[in-house]
Amino acid sequence: GELLERTDASGVTLAQVQEAALALTGDIAQVPSSVSAIKVDGKRAYARVRAGEQVDLPARPVTVSRFTLDDLRPAADGAMDVEAVVTCSSGTYVRALARDLGAALGVGGHLTRLRRTRVGGVTLDDARTLEMLADDFVVLGLDQAARASFPGVDLDEERAGEVRFGRPLRDFTLGAEGPVAVFAPDGTFLALYEQREADARPVAVFVG
């Protein structure tokens, strides 16, 4: 495309980047990238942008619990490369964090590389190559997968019976935010529940 503006970022300091990153940490309202896969009137935003349309997406609440800088080094043409570690909620756009970080510094910014190191309870240490899977293919059971992916609560048989019918658990504390996996006394995964004031209510029930 046509180059509209050029800004020299070589004078940006690590302290300035850290301060800007701190302002983007916590519960924030983030405007997703216009080239995201979010649908606008039934069509992906990126498809509309590529068709030459102007796309303005509304801000949405996200949580960035960690946004720390590992390195700041000069790149070509007066640019600076920032290496950062981000821990965020589902729905957060890291490319939008790069955009907003650059905007806060007055020099612009974009994402050049993204490496996902963890999703839920699955980390890079759990990753396997296709060759490794071909040699030792293992299907993770639903009970094991649920325990690895969500906070878990083991129920007594009376509570488990309520869950099997999809009923709320009255005056019951799950002890964690977001979906929590609940299990029968024998370890069977039953459902995902969320805390709603004093009660725990079903999000999805997997057994009847």
C-alpha cells in the first residue's frame, strides 16, 4: 500500500514502553483489530477491510493480567522491536495491544510475531509434533481433559444427582471464577458450572 507517514521510534526508552504497557494492564476496554474475524452484519471484518470498506468495531471488556517487557532493541529504519509476555483473557487481541502500545508512545506499532505459550491448562511442554503423535497417539479422556482445562470441584452423590438434572446448586460456592468443572464421587466429569451470587448454575451439562 501507499506509505502515508513515517515516525522515528529510535528515541523510545524501555521505561516509556513499560509505562505504556502498564496502562494496558488490568481490566480494559479494547477495540479489536479491524482485520479480525469478528462478524459485521454476517461478514468477517477482515473480508470487509480487504474489500475496501471502513470497519469500526466497538470496544469490548478484556482482562490483561500480565504485560511485561523482556527486551527492547533497535530494528531497521528507526523502528524498535519490543519483546513482551502477555497473559490475557479469552477474546483479547494481542495485535491490538501492539497497536495501542505504539499509539500511546506516539510512534505506531504492529505485531511482528506471536507465540502462544499456554491455553488454559495446556502449555508448550504438552505440545507434540505430528511425528510424535504418529508414533504415540493418545486420546485424552473427557474426565482428564476437563481437569486439565478448568478449575475442578468434586461433589458428593446428592449434589452430583442435582447436576445430572441440570439444576442449580443452591448455597454452594465453587471457589473460582469462570466455568468450573464439577465431578461425581467416582471422578466422572459431569458439567461446567459458574458462580451466580450464592448459587452455582450450569453452563453445560455433559451427562444425564
